[in-house]
Amino acid sequence: MTKFVLVPGAWLGAWAWKNVVPPLEEKGHEAYPVTLTGMGERVHLASKEVGMATGIQDVLNVIKYNDLDDFVLVGHSFAGKVAAAVADRAHDKVKKVIYLDSFRPEKVTTSQGGFNPANEFGPPPAGTNGIPLTEKIINNIGKDVKGANRKWMMSKATPWPVKYAMDPITLSKNIEKVKSAYIFCTLSGDPVDEIIAGKWGKLEGPYKVIETGHWPMITKPDELARDLIQLSRGK
């Protein structure tokens, strides 16, 4: 039995894992989907101060208050940055980090991962601190989200606080003690073949490839659950 802590990426909350949790539990595993402050059901807590420090503490608190140990930490999209920072701090508790179509950290002790999301998605609407999810964004990185799935996703998506993107993380040597694995999505726009070949840095563990856009938890939850289980075992 494996415990999975599931950290969603931009615009999402714990709700995004709704169809992944049942197939994990049916196989005897436990799942702890996380909502980062400022998104999902915690959107009312969004502010210009909410960023990486808050998100990291969100996950550390899930670990603490659920008495978790020897678990697999899954970071989707930008939340690969959150997962890496959490694993660095809780390296004695994290069995493995699975980076799901996400930021992949370098094992360096200098700051990394900060960027301006406005360059890719446009600036937040005037007077706000978050970038909303739009049909254009979905069409660019997840066009396989269609029909009822797209309607559901758009009804739940909340603006992405920009400080999550702009804040860098700084890791210690502790990150080297944590095993890594990866899931790549072929339709999200990343050069998956080049990444696997090592053009953008050596992969530090096993990987799976899913033929989906950026949100396999919505488009292929059963396949994603299967891959998470297999990677948790090192396959």
C-alpha cells in the first residue's frame, strides 16, 4: 500500500484529482489531494502575498496533520516546484517525488524556478493578482479536454496567483536523498522526445508517457492512476 500526496498545478484544486483517487483506493492505496491556498475551495484566501512559501507550508501541513511518512509526492505543472521544495524539507518522510508534466528541479543550491507567467499567458486582469484560465490556454496545452470535461474544468478553475510562478525556490543537498520519477504528456506542447533523450538535462529516475494534454487527471484518470502506482514501485 502506498500513500500519495497529490499537489495540483495552476488553476486547480484538490477537486482535479476526483477521478484519480477512486482507482488508487481500489488498489488499496491512500490518496491525499491538496488544494494550495488561493485556488480551488481556498480561492477566498487569494492575495498578492500568497506564493511559494504559502504553498510549501500547505503541503507540509497535510503531511504533519495526517501523520504521513514514506509517501509518494506528486507535483503537477508548476507544483513540481512546490513538490521539490517540500521534498527538500521533508526528505526523511518522502519516498519519491513524481513530476507530472511539471517543473523539474535542478539539483543545485542556487535559486531556480521563478518566472513571469504574463509572458506566456498575459497579465492578470486589472486590479487582480491572478491569471484566469481561458479557452485559449486549454486549446494550447490541453485541447483533449472536451465536452463535459471541459465544462466541468472551467466551472471549477480559479485564477492562478502570479506569485506562485514568480517566486523561485532554493534547495539544499537534501534533495539528492529523494528519488524522482516523471510522467510526460505528449499533447501539452513540450518536446517530450528531446526531454527523454536528455537534451534538457538528465532524468534522475523512471518515467511514463501518456498521450494527453496537460491535464491527464481529467482526460485519462485511470491511466494516470496506473502509472502513478507503477512509478511508486520504481517501474
